[in-house]
Amino acid sequence: MLKKGIQILYTAWCAIWFVGIMIALSPFTVIPRLISHKLDKFSYFFARVWVFLFSMISFIHFKTHNRKLIQRGQPYIFTINHTSFLDAPAIPRAIPVPLKGLGKKELAKIPLFGFIASSFAVWVDRTSEESRKKSVQKLVKNLNRGLSIMVAPEGTRNNTDEPLLPFYNGPFRLAIETGTPIMPLIIHDAKRLMPKGQLGLKPGVIHNYFLSPISTQNMTQEDLPALKAQVYEMMKSKIIELDEKNKR
């Protein structure tokens, strides 16, 4: 009972600081977006500051591996695994370059958070074909401006015991159409610090692993199934490897 009470207090502490820092830095993340998309780097910098401060206060730390694989000036389509709400702060801590993420429209309705997150997200209603088309058009525009894209190809949070859910075609079709390389990113241990079905948090370290980028130059849509399978197997194998290490 005592342990549960401490966890509740700790979770409340983290939530208060997460929201408090978000509000304090919101002018620096939102206003630049309203002025010009050329200030995206400025907004993204303060998003990273937000997560850094939250990390220091919450004792939830993020360690990134293989960041040197990222080539500055080269936009990527980052594909992530999605297992926890803690994936959200893990992303800006791991990825050093400005980006836009594809997100479910339901997140945009969260008071304040949705408005601020709109600086870094393209919202989509997966039940609407028109919404999906518009979101793809926005993502293409961002890629053409040199911004990277972040997509969770599973489409939703993985609450199963499987390493990954099946992938959607969208990010791989987009990568082929635009000739943008895919950079897989594994977010590991987020589920351990915030288990499925629980709102309680635990302090600890979340590890982010970049995997080797995959070029899509000269690919056609006929290559889509093979590309999707390649990324899926790369990410699945790494997750299984990391899970096995944790068991030792």
C-alpha cells in the first residue's frame, strides 16, 4: 500500500511539472509557428528544452544510441515503435533535427496539449480518406521544405505482448514517392516505466536506438511490400534482442 501511495504521489509530481514546463515554454514553441514555418527549428529547440527539463525533474532519463547515423541536412522518415505515452517525450530527446509527426486527430482535442503539439504534428482522421489524403499532402510539403517526418507505422499503441503490430503502408508509400530514406527508431523500456493499463510512472532510463537508414532512391510502388517487410524485421529483431538483454 505504501509503495502504491508513493507511486501515485510521484506520478502526480511528474504530471504537474510536465504540464507546468509545457505552459511556461509554450510561447517559444507556438508563436514561432504562427509567424513563419522558417522558425520551425526555433520551436523544436524549445520542445527539446521542455523534455530535457522534465527529464531532470522526473528522474526519467533518455539515452540515445547511434545518433551519428543521422546526416544533418538530410530529411528522413523516422519510423518508431509505440508502446507508451512516454514515447512522446522520448522522440524530441532522441531526434536532434526538426520534424513533424503524424498523429491521430483525437490527440489534437486534448486541452492545451493538442494546441501546443500542433506545432509539431500533422493530424489525421484514419477513418476519413479525405483526411488521409490531406495529411499526406502536408507531409510531402514538409519533406520538400527539408523537415523530417516521424510516423508510428503500427498506427496505434501496441498493448500486446508481441514486439510489433502489423505495419500500415502509408509511410513506406510516402518514402518511395518522395525518395526519402527511412530511419527506424526503437524506443525501448518506455513500457516498463509506464506499463500498459496503468497511469502510474516509475523513474528510470528509456533507451532510444537508431537503426541504419534505408535508401528508397529508384524504388517504385512495386517495392513497397519488400520495403515494409525489411523495416518491420529490422525493428522486430532489435526489440527482441533488447528484450532478451533485459531478462539476463
